[in-house]
Amino acid sequence: MQRHLSFLQPGGLCLLLLIFSAGPLSAATKVVIASAGASGYLMEHNLPSVALAVAMEADLIKQDLVLTKDNEVIVFRNPTLERVTNIGELFPDRAREDGRYHVLDFTLAEIRQLSLHDPSGNFPPELQPRLTIPTLREELAMIRGLEKTLKKSIRIAPEIKQPWLYRQEGRDISRLVLTILQEYGYNGQEDKVILLSFDPEELQRIGQKLLPEMGMAIKLIQLIDSNEGTETMVEEWGALVSYNYEWMFSKSGLRSLKRYADGIGLHKSMLADNRGMLLLPGFIDNIHQLGMLAYTLPEEQEGQSMAPFVNSSNEELDFFYFTVGVDGIMTGFCGEAVRFLKDRPQKVDSATEENTTPAAAGSVPLQLPPPPQPPTSGDKE
């Protein structure tokens, strides 16, 4: 069966899925990763949004990491600034020929002048607070402070964005990120951090070279993009082309991937089509059989919607957690996902007792019938 990933279009719905180790289908084994903080409620990647995600009890807080002109690591989703900042108002003459404002062209001092805005329209202009872009050091300092004041452990999932951009300019964003993580005590031994990237070559370099050199033991998660995407670009015949992730979907590919990564993450549209039909039957079982962990990088952008075959966010969460079988979902609406997982065990328990005890109102288990299975022609090797 061919698996050309053309159904995942760049800039489309970006809820990514996490595949964890195999376990019972219990809500207690599932995790919620706050994508860019509680970005569904308070814009993406800012310190109040991170604090809100912690308050909502997300299992991990995800940081997207890019590099400024003066080599400062900032927490920001994209390597360009125009989508969610007022960069065009403050620096109208600084766009490149492509019309975009690249983070690499601005110093940290200039980045600090920018204000975030909410492209989804959740915040009317008159109600929108002034929020700014933090550095990785600032966000980690706040998280470490919250651990002390709240007396709880807070796990993080930083993603190194598009390392190929920085390799072109002779910059090493990965070493900078690892140095900062080490400064704040994230060495990996306590399992408080996992590191994500779409770039297989960079992940292998991190795992085989940088981590041993720095005495770190951080789990690495391979993210999978569309074969037409721009998250990882490679040079072929003197031109940059999109990386082809096709090899990762076979059993032999997964075995090769396991040599450098602890798991994978992929977009939900790779797992089910618009009718709710599973696109990769057996794939998650293969991952679990290899004992692979996975945290991922799902991104939620304005204009996105739920999968067309569900009627509510709870139905969608139930489908991907328990029908598809993933162990974690990364979402900006982390509060909803946390509430769903907290409520679901009670509903399941009530359902098992319904033969002897009348079910209380609202205790009926949320269930979605399994989608029809497509015919398969065997797995590729």
C-alpha cells in the first residue's frame, strides 16, 4: 500500500499525535502536551500562556525554538514573524524579497519590541493584552520557579525548529539549546525533558555526538512532516527539496529509526481520513512492539477545525486516544483534553456497573464506533 503523504498539506490542520509505549486503554495512561502553552486560550508562546497550561495540569509544556540574528534562542513557532506579531508596523522596511520578516534578521533587542496578536480572532483588539516573545532562558526560569512555588514537577518538550536554516549560515542551534537546557538542570536523568525535531540528520547528530559530549541523556522524538513540507529541507543537485519521510512507515524503517530516536510524532491526518477510516492500520502496533516512546509537535493555527467525522472535541479526543490508540495528543486546548481524560475513567467505571446500579446522569461512557478498515496489501519492508 502506497503511503505518499500528499494528504498532509503545509499550513493545514496541525494537531500532531504522540505515540507512547504500549499500555492498557485507560485514560490514566494517556498524556496531554500543551502546544505552545495554552495557546488555544491565550495566544501562543508567551509566559502567561505557559503558566495557564501549568495551571490546567497539562502533562508537558512544549516550546518551539528559533534563533535570532545575535544567536539568542527564543520561544516562537515559526522562523518568520509576520503571522502573529506587529513586525510590519514597527519595521516596515525589513522584509526580505519574499515579503516575510525572518527571525534571523532581527536581534533580541528588536524582538523584545514586538507584541503578539491573536490571528484566530478570539481576542478583540480592545481586549487583547500586550504579550511578548520570551527567550528559552526566561521560560525555563519561570517553569523552574513554578515548580518550587507549586511544589510539583513540570515536564517540558522543546522542539528545535528547522535546523537546516541555521546549518546554511554555519550556526549550531542544537548546541545552543542543549547548553541552555543544561544550565537549568535539564540533563535528562530525571526524565523531565524530551527533545523534538523533524530533522532526522540533526536528531542523529544530537544523539550520537552532542549528548555524549555534554554528558546528557535526553529522549529524542522524530517528528514526521509531509513529503511536500518545509520543516526539513535537503540539498539535491544544487537545490533545496523537501525531505522524504516515506521510509519511516515500514517495519524496517521503524527499526532503523529506533537506533537514534525514542519515538515518533505525526499529524492526525496521517492516521485517519475525512471519513474516520484508519490510514495506517497496524502502524501504531508496530511502534509499540518496538518499545518506542513518542512525544510530538502538533501545531494549532487559526482557521483549523475538528476532524469532519466527529461532532465535538470530546469525540475527537476519544477517537484518537482510544480508537486510533495514540498515547498522547499535543494541543493548544490542553484544558479540554485534561478534563476529558479526568472524566473518562469515571464514565468507563460507571458503564461497567450499569447491570447492577442505575447509571447517574452524565455517566454514560463516551464512545465512537470504530471506523471501517481499508483493505491492506501487507506492510512494506
